[in-house]
Amino acid sequence: QVQLVESGGGLVQAGGSLRLSCAASRSTFSFNAIGWYRQAPGKQRELVADIRVGSSTTYADSVKGRFTISRDNAKNTVYLQMNSLKPEDTAVYYCKASSWPPRDYWGQGTQVTVSS
């Protein structure tokens, strides 16, 4: 059973930075994709950034140039560095990993709140 444990959320002022971590119970290279989604109150969950097979990365347009996804192979951990945070980045951030045969795994989520 795959486990994903997020950490690093919190309260930050607009313009500040946070780094989220997602520790996986196995190598991140064992997944077709691993990354971050977020869900704000009253909104659908959306992709923020992920790393796919071949280490290609994808970012939502709203975070390009501000957020960076990376991973540490030795720690089986994926990070999301979030800079220049805005109030609209406030959401619960979830780590998601996808494997083959198709199956998705989700972490428990971590709250990010950006005050104006």
C-alpha cells in the first residue's frame, strides 16, 4: 500500500514563501506521475504541478514562474517550493501519485493560507 505524507503548510503573508514536502513510501520513480493538487473552498480540485515519466514537469498557468516542483531521490520525497504567494493560493494542497495499472494515491492534505 502506497502512503503519501505531506508537510510544510501554514499561514504566510502575501509575497512570502513556503515549501511543501510529500514523502512517499516508495521511490518516486516508480510512479507514472507524482505531484501536487489543491482545492480551495467551493472550488474543484486542480493540478498545481507534477513530475511525469522522463522527469518532465507540468505547471498550472496560475503558478508558473512562482512555484517549482522537485524531488529528492534518496528521500523518496517531492517538494513544491512556493514563492510570491498570493491570497488566491489559499487552499488545501494534496500530493497525488499515479501508477500503472491505473491507480491514484492521495495524501491527507496540508493547509496553505495566504493572508493579504
